[in-house]
Amino acid sequence: MKQISITHPDTTNNINTVLATDYAAGVTTITVKNTAGFAANDYLVVGKLGSEQTELVQINTITAPQTIAILVATKFQHGEDTPVTQIGYNQFKLYRSITTSTGSYTTLATAALQVDQPFNLYVDTSGQSSYFYKFSYYNSTSTNESDTSAVIPGTGFSFYSLKSLQDRVAKLFGDPNYRYLRRDEITDWLNEYYEMIQERITGGESPYYINYVEITSTGAVSYDLSQYDIVHLFLIETSTNGIDFDGFMLPQDFRYQIRGERNVSSYYRIGGDTMFDDPILPAGQTMRLWFFTTPVILVDQGDELLNPFKGHTRVFVNYALQRAFEKDRKVTEFSEYYQKLVDADTEMIVTRLKERIKAVGKAVAQTSYNDIEQVY
């Protein structure tokens, strides 16, 4: 048996209003402050998503500027100024693969959104840890269906996943049901710190090789690199056999004195997304381009922190908590988590991460760099 948790659709930027007066349960007409933007057959959330007695209703007709007739009577009473928000879907669809994460997915269930709960829960009574799941949102009136989610493993989300980080932040903030915080804003805070710490590791004067790509020379004078998302191209190694990379192409606008047995006979320069080599590298030789890319961010709930950031989750959580208490205007708590970030000695963490990046999987390129002495 497996329990699958499904988040609600994001309604942050959807059309919204509030009730104009108090209502008892069982009404089929409601008056709101403004009906602009609403239309017949739209689904509305009355209340705040995830809160008790919040409910989903569907518009039958609208009498501008304030009256809405709904198809089914309300189940709960609602007070004046209760939020009323348009939502594009009234159901979710759950898909399952019993083979691999990229295997064939079949529809497991279609169920109503549980808007009075922090998330939608589905129990797969025959679920196994080896299964994989995806979900989408569905509008049963228009038959419009959203894109499917990222893969949800039957084993659950890892400790380093976006969902786990979100849940840790919400729990430590005291809002495990997300009644005040939103997952998307926690994601933004986590990514703020993620980008910042990645920039501090890869930026500055020292080159740290985050990625590389190998391309085969065609004997051309220039090459289009736009597909590789290269923020900074530091070094190109060359090989005549695609195995032994013992040659170098260096930036033309830098001057280097080469020591040791290796020689540099080729240079490159960058113009936009185009690389020019001089002299032209013979066709058939392999170029290994060392570069770092746009910082990686967390998007889907299953996305995990990359190595070597695993092992440093507390600084990500502390930063998000600092921002959460800033939003809540809790000065004492904000100061507490600001101090925790200071106490974590982020500068030392960055230094250690630089050393790990430099050491792990970068031996060849690092050796190449050590053979180069820059002359100013």
C-alpha cells in the first residue's frame, strides 16, 4: 500500500475577490465584492486552500456586478470577506508505472480536489516501492488537463529533494499544513540561496570546472556553442585520438607562460555564442570544453540538491526560515535564523565546497591548470 500526496494547483495569480456578507450553509447564490473576470462554469474556491471548511463550487450564472449563482448548494457557512478564488481544475488524475520511471503510465484514478486539506491524498492499496507515479489536474467540465507532474517514486521523496526541504521549512516555521506559507514562495527562497552559493563557488578569480562537453573539430574557423548554456568558458583541452587530452586552447585575450613539457599552440576567443579558434584545429580532433553553466535551481518536488551541496541542507533551510519570518514580520525569529546563518560560517562552507569541486572528478583539468602560470 502506498499513500500519494498531491499538491493543490497554484492559484496565486488567479482572479479573486471576497464574500460581501456572511452566509449560512446550503445557499445557492452568493454575493461577492466584484465578479470581474469570472465566467459561467468556472470553479471557485471559497475559503483558503488547505483550510477547514474551504469548499469548491461551480458558477452557474453571474448577475453583474456582484451576484453569483452556483450549481450545488454550499456545504459550510462562510463569513464576510472570506476569499473567493478562481481555480482552473476541480479534479486530479493519478497515473502509475509498475516498471520504470520512464515506463508506460496508465490511469490509476480520477478524484475530486480536496480543497479543505493541505494536500490531496490518494491511497494505492496495491502500490509497491518499485512503482512510480505522476499526476495532473483536470477540469471535468471543459475536459482541460494540465501537464503531468514530475515522477513521484514509490519509495517517496529523498531527504535532499525540494519537497523534503519545503516540508522542513514549513514544520520548523510552525505551519506544517501550509496555511500561511506557500510551497512556491519557499521554493523561491531556497533557489535564492542556491543561486547565491553556486555563484560564490564558481565566480571570482578561481576557475572551478562544473561541467564539460566534447565536440569534434570540423576544420571550421568558428563553432556555435549556444546549445551548451555556457556562462564562462575557461579552458579547452584537445586530443588527436579522443582519449588522451594533452593539448590546450587558451583564451586569446589572456597571456600565459607555459611551463613543463606541454605546449600550447592554439587559442580561442568568444564572440556571443560563437567560438573562434586560431589556428584552425584540424578536422577529426576532439575538443573538451570546460565551463560552468547557469546555476541549477529546484523546480519539481523530486528535484534534489546537487553534490556537493548535499550535506549542507541546514543552511538552505535556515535561509528560507529567515525569509519566512521576515514575511511574518517576526523580528526576534528573523534575527535568530539570521544568526544561525552567520554561525554556520557560510564562507567556510563555500571554501570547503570549492575544494571538493576541485578535487572530485576534475583531476585532469586541474592538472592542466596547474601547468599554466599566468603572466600579467
